[in-house]
Amino acid sequence: MKKILLSLAALLFKISICYGCTTFFINKDGQLIFGRNYDWVTDAGMVCTNLKGLSKTSMKTQDGETISWVSQYGSITFNQYGKEFPTGGMNEKGLVAELMWLDETVYPPSDNRPAIGVLQWIQYQLDNCATIDEVIATDKKLRIASIGTAPLHYLIADANGNAATIEFLNGKMIAHKENQLSFAVLTNSVYEESVKSYTERIYNSSNNSLQRFGIACEKIQHLNGNTIAKPLIDYAFDILAEVAQGDHTKWSIVYDITNKSIQFRTNRFKEIKTLSFLAFDFTCTSPSKAWDMNQQANGNINTLFENFNTSINQRIIETAAKESNREVQITEKRREALWQYASSIKCF
């Protein structure tokens, strides 16, 4: 059990990370699938729609100025510590971004670029980018705050069939894509170390991250080299089951980039839920929608979403804070700042 300091948009919480997450990208016969296990101590969360045409200013961090933008694309995200601070999601162009823990992360030192928090960085990319190259290019415009920020890395993919890892090592963004991306898989080790471990068969029984990386790579390699009768979405859920971390795996999510749909299940409610981008209006004059992930449902949940409101935002944050209280201490003032933030955003 490691004690570390985590900042969600410059809000400091003390936590202990027990297990890490797993992500992967599959490009098989023109179908694009992105899988993700979210491993953590609380399963509180909501699925949110995020509208285009909204004027936003990032939450102030500890070592830089804010950045303002107008969202170009609508998106659907999974949020645990408030709307606009997702752990991952997909936008209407098919860009997917998901985070994982990485101890070796060192963000760029303070400079003249505005700084943004690790969760809001994801929302910024989904709001503004359609491809992995556009995401990588934002490094010239903004940086992740270097003070009071959780050490993370990201796997991203787009509707063109491209994927990339985004890491911050020795103060610089390191992106692996195309020929540098041997395997579109990411766990909780530096990507190059993970690839070396898998290709050279250097297995460490005590390194859970490298084990999960190897399992996911093996499954995808098998898929790419064989004809599999099972639907790719089902195959992706099989991979997620093999790398699951018991009760610590709170959410399993599969993004169907090709068909612009998402399927997911939670540890408490294991029935698979499905939602489609076609069912939602992302114009900024329409109400944003939200759905509590931990409730009974099965199959298509498009019509079960409610209009997003401060009440559900506050409830999810308060529940997450309560359920992780032994690991995460979030003051009342900080919780209030998180759940009130979304109400400050208006149409441009």
C-alpha cells in the first residue's frame, strides 16, 4: 500500500493505490474497439453527455494560468469526481481517451503555457480533437500542471484506426504511435518497459502491471492471427475479464468506435449496458444528460438518462468521497468546488 498525493484539478486528496487499470485498442477487419478496466476503491460514477459550443475555462491549478476554449465536439464520458473531470470517454468524432496510473511520470516544469489538471486534460482533448495527432499537438498549447498532480499516462485512439500512448517522462511528452506502437496496450508501467518485458519474455511474478500487459497483448495477437467467430465487443470483454483485479475492478468499458456506441458494466451491476451517440443531441442549447452507473438496468439505456443537474453531480461526488474516505480525504470546500464547476459553463 503506497501513500501518495493526488490532485484532481488542483484539489489535493491523500490516497493509496492498490491496483492499476488496463486499456487496449483493437483494429480488426475495419472494426475499431477500445477496452478499459477501471480499478479503484469506489464504484460511484455517472455517464455524462458533454455538449459542443460551450465556453469553458479550466479550473485553476497550482503552477500556471488557466486556458479557455469553446468545445468543438460533443462527447460521452465516465465521471467519478464531477462533470468536466472524467476518467475517460469518447467524442462524436470517435476519439477515445483513457487514463492509467504511472509512478514514473514527471510532467513538464512550469513555463509560459497554461496548465490544466489531469482529469480536465481528458475533457479538453475530447472537446477539441478528432485525431491522435491533434491530441499530441496540444502539447504546444498547454501542459498538465506539475505541482499537486497525479502521475498518469494515457491511451488514445481515433476513428482513423490510429492509437497512441501519451506519457510524460523527464519533463517531456513522449508519444508512441504508428511504427513506435508495437502493441496498443497500456497498464501501469512505462510503455517501452512493458514492450520489452513482453517481447523478451521477461516476466516478474510480482509485477502485476507487466502481467496484465502481457495477457492483453497475447489475446490481441491471437485475435489478429486467427478467425474468431465471437463478436469483437464480446472478445474485448473477455480480455477485460482476464486482466480484472477482483473487486477492485469497478468498471469495465468497451468503446465501439466504428459504430459510435459504448457498452459497460460495473462490479455491482454486471449486466452489460449499451448507449449510442445517435440517441443524444450534443448542441449546446440542449440539456446535457447523465445516468448513475450503479443502478439496475440491462441492454439499451439511451432513454434512461436524466437531464444533468447539480444534484446528481453533488450526489456522485459525495458518494465517491464517502466510499473512499479511508483512502481519500476531500474537504467540504473542495467537494463543493467540484460539483459547482459545471454550472459555470454556458453556450458560447
